Amino acid sequence: MSLVWGSLFDRDHALRLLAGRPASAALALPEVMAAADRFDGLALEGKRRVRRLILRHEQRARMR
């Protein structure tokens, strides 16, 4: 959630997370950066909707 909490996608944090998994980082990096670009391109309400969806998913996952 911290990656999308601010007004822009936190690319630095994403890169630090990927650095901890070097084997999969090369495969994931282009997709993560594309997601960052898409998130940054959203209007404010779109960003809020993404955050609500993430929170809803986390809540449902805890209920299982």
C-alpha cells in the first residue's frame, strides 16, 4: 500500500523491494514501472479507487 499512498507511485521504494529479490527483479521491473506510470496517470479519484480496492482486498484476505 505504501507504494501508492502518495500522489505518485513510490518508484524508489519499489526498487528497494525488488532489490531484495534479484532473481525475479529483472522479470518484474518492467511491469512494476508500467504500473507506476499507469498509477501516476490516474486522476485523483482513480488513485483513491485503487487504494480502496487494495484495502478491500487486504481485508478479505485476512478473513480467510
